[in-house]
Amino acid sequence: MKFYRNQVLLSIDNPSLQENYLIIDSFLRQELAKQNLDDEINVLDKGSLGFAGTGVSMMIYPEQVTYINITKADIPEIVREHFIKGLQVNRLLMEEAIKPFKRAEKRRIVLENSGIIDPENIDEYLAVGGYEAWEKALMEMEPTQIVDEVRDAVLRGRGGAGFPAGVKWNFTEILKGIQKYFVINADEGEPGTFKDRLIMEGDPHKLLEGLIIASYAVGATKAFIYIRGEYKLCIARLQKAIDQAREYGLIGKNIFGKGFDLEIEIKIGAGAYVCGEETALIESIEGKRGNPRFKPPFPGVKGIWQKPTVVNNVETIANIPSIIKKGAKWFKSFGTDDCPGSKIFTILGDVTNPGLCEVDLGTSLRTVINEYGGGMKDGKKFKAALIGGAAGVFLNEEHLDVALCRKNLHEHGAVLGSGAILVMNEEASIVDIMYSVIKFFRHESCGKCSPCRLGNEQLYQLISKIRFGKGKAGDLEKMVSISEAMQKTSFCALGQSPVMSIKSAFKYFKPEFERVLN
Amino acid sequence: MDQEIFQKFLPEKENLISILHTIQDNHPEHYISKEAIKEVGDFLKIPVNQIQSVVSFYSMFSSKPRGKYIIRLCESPPCFLKGSEKILEKLQKILGIEAGETTKDKMFTLELTSCLGICGNAPVMMINDDVYGDLNDEKIEKIIKSILGGQR
């Protein structure tokens, strides 16, 4: 490996691609070469650096300086001032408060390498201790021990339902002598959620290592990563990571002579929110419509082609390498007793710096908004937050100190969900957002069961009437009773979800709805 | 249809969605025709109605011919809060079509979509595989103009 004086990370996410990233990239390399600095300074193309709306951005190591909104014209100045004179270019500097590594806190688990190593180079992942957990798992641990370690860590699923991963694995691990499958659910579709995309773009090998260990633990010899079709960069980077892992003998036949085989295949989704539901996802992997299946039997017993299948979210599995390497006890030193570890939250809406952060579970909503989201945009007043995406719950300013963990949110009638936090200021209309939430469910209902298909249509008719000033007394009560009936009778979580946002919206913001009724 | 597409896949039912993606991506009008469905049915030995039901289920698939550029504007809550309805109005005005329609010159198809997972830059849209974020009226005009400029 060659050593450089500086590592320069250029953000290569979609927003920067659109700002002529490629021209800037090649111009920077050209300017560095002109000054004979290309031997000392290494330029790397990265995934998103963890913040948005800042054009082409650049992070320089080891000094951890971040420049944003860079244009081609800025390059000579950056090269001259920063790399030759060692002075910062203040006018391009990102403010301290919105630096991702302030955001990222001291100890990230899942995102520890994102934005630091080259996601497309397995050697860089190996250099930071990558695949050591897989080596430890395969050489020193029995599959049962791995399952026990994950169960002891109380690693709860990070996709929304929060079911402990170790318990789920155990159902499948104990079944012997049959073909088993492991599936990564990367069909990220909950509105306001893009954490899995950033894990896959920023550190695909971490997910892969977690998946390999998990497959070994439950005895699955074939694994699938089901990625939504829109995530082109994730698909490309994961495919590259799989190819590299195979080349290094980390997957394949008789891995390290231990008699364990594993193949990993990417499956691409085609745009259906319901495929985030694990049985619908399994149907889709089989090449069918993504209609959910009846449970039980659960996928852990009968999944893909009726064979035992474990389905876990991307973020859940990205925690596995650290848990195996450092142990359950270490993992439990973060977060709360009921919900150990960290969680990636996406903070959106009317905050100064929309983006994501990985924090300890149990961090307060206020801290996440103020310290990581940079506070309310333009100093406006906080009004509401929709937590957990469309399948989430509205909270008001009385709940700002709620701890973001399963237990405390539950006490406030809320859920953690996928970790999306949509913040609304005093000018936002809850009626409008409610309309958007219901429109979403109406579109995404798969149509298999009547309560969800018809219920969402009825809810949509009602909320449209209300929003456009044609609502009548009794309409709000109708919405509650319809959504309650859907909760009791729908086939899967999709139809059971609208009740949460509807009831919470009415609980905290009812006058706003009543004002627009006739 | 291009038989090369079928050579990339084993005739197994689990490959249906990948095959449909490939067919659609390779069609100049970005859609899956009735003829293509029949050919897929012959290849996989499954009934055409079953394939049609898969095509109609997934929102990325279209059974209608579409324009050269497919605009997919997000209307989920984070983009909605940031004014995606106004952006929709603007797009409809510039293109002279409603959501779900294609311009007469077959250049643009305008669609609405659920969350695209780029919410930090709301409101956002995708045009084919490219993402455009932090949209406002000016940006919309610039984007459409630059696409048309590159064309003519």
C-alpha cells in the first residue's frame, strides 16, 4: 500500500453528479499533477459524505477539513492555499456545526468507515480490520455461539418492527438438514428513510461481512440482497464488493477449508413499498407479485420456495461484524437496556441541515433536532415531528424530550420505525401532511386484502374532502373508525399502519382539522 | 424482440423481474409490450396473465409506451412538505401534460412516485437514472431546457 500525505474524499452522490462533479474531479487531479503533488495527495471518489444540499464537497484527511459547494474555479485556490501553503480556504469551509463528524459523534458502529475508506476497494476495508469478525466467527466460533452472542446483544431489527435478530436467527438455526436462505431487505421505501442506501454506498463490505457471518450462523448456503430498483449506485457497489469477496475466497465453496459454502446474489426490486414486508419480499424474490403471505408459518420456517429463510434489514446486519468482534457486552454499553446499540436517524423537513446521524438509542428528539439537524431552519418554531415514516406517529412540542428508543416512544404511543424524523415548523399544515401520508398508503396498498385496499381508498376520499374544504362534521370520527377496522382486519402491517398517524394527528392537532370542516 | 436478452438468463421463474427490467431498459420507449410479454411467457413457460399481473403490480414497469425521458417526481411526505405539489404544477405547465402522460413529441413522460430515498434534498425527482434535488421553479426550467438543448 502506498502512503500519502493527504487523502481527499470527493463526494460522489447523485446531487454532486448533477453539479458537474466529473469536471471538477479531473481538474483537481490535473492541478495536483501540475504542482507535482499527485504523489503526495490521493484523491478518492466517495459515496455521500453524509450531508446534502452542499453541491460537490470535499473532505481532507488527516486534518478533517470539509469544503462545500466547490466549483471548477475554486480548485486552483484550494490547491495553492490548502495543499501548498497549508492554509484553509475559509470561504468554502463547512461550518463546524454541520460537519458530519460532529454529527457522527465519537463512536459510530454502523457508519464507522463510511466516508473514510474507499467503498470500492476491499483492501481498504481489510486495512481497517474488515473481515476479522468473519475470520473469528469461522475459525473460533460454533454457529450456535454466534446466534447466542447476537441474542445476548439484544440487537433489535432496525427496519421498523424491532424484533430481536438473535431470536429470529434461532428459529432457523435449530432446523437441520435442509436448504436454508438468508435475505437482506434493502428495499428501503419508508418515506423519509435513506440510511440503508448510505450504508451500502459508503461501506458495502460491512454489510457483506455481516451477511456472511449471519448466513454461517443460521446455516444458510445461499443469500440474497434484495435492493430497490432505484438504488443504482448501491447495486453497482455491492456487486463489486461481492466479486471482490469471492476473489479473496471470503465466499464461495469450502471457505478457508472449513467446509462451509456460501453464494450471494443481488435481486433487484421494481418499485413496491409492500415488498419491505418480509413475506411480500420473498414472493418478489421468487419472481411474483409482492403480495404478503399468511403468517404462520413464519419465513424462518417456510420462506423462499418454502425453505427456512431469515430476512433482516441492512442496518441490522451492518451491526453484526462489530458485535462478533467486540462482543455483546461491548455492544450493550451503548443505548438503553431495552434497545442497546446505536441507530441511524434521518432528520428531515424544516431543520437547518437535513441529513442523517448515527447516535445512541435513547438520545432525545430535541438533541437529534438541535445538535444533528442544526436546529429549526430560519429560527422558526417547532410544531410537530412525524417519527418512523408514513407508518409512524405525529408528536408535538410536549414530546421534544422523548428518548428515541422503543420503550420510551411506546409510552408516548409512538414507534421508532425506520428512524425517519420529519420535522415540521409552525407554518406546516398537518392536514396537508396527513393527506400526503394517506395518499401514499392508497398508492402502495397491494390490493390483496379488502380492508387495506378499500379502507385506504375511503380514507383518501375523506381526507381529500377535508383538505379541500368539503369535509363535514363526523368525517374525522369516520376516519378513526375506518382506520381502526383496518388495523384489526388487514392482512399485513401496511393496512394496519394508517391508524397510528391518523389517531396521533387528531390527538394533538384536532382543532386544525376541525377548522377546515364545514 | 432482442433474443440476446434471453440468453443472459436461465429460463427460471425467479428471473422474471430481472428479465422484465432488462426488456424495459432496452426498449427505446421504456415499456413492456404485449408481444414482449408473450415471448417471456414462451421462454419461462408461464401464462401471459401471470406476467401481466407482475408488470402491473410494480410501479417501475410500464405497459404503455413512454417518452425518451421519464420524469418521476416524489410526492411522499418529506417532499410534499417541501412543496412537491408546486413542482408538479410547474412541470405540468412547462411540459403541457398531466401526471401519467407523455408529451406529443415523445420526449417526456411525467410520473409521480413514492419516496426515492433522497429526502435530504427534498423535493426531488429522477429523470431516467439521474437524481435532481432541492428543486424549485428556476431549477426545473433549467433542467428541462438543458435536456432539450442537448437534443436539438
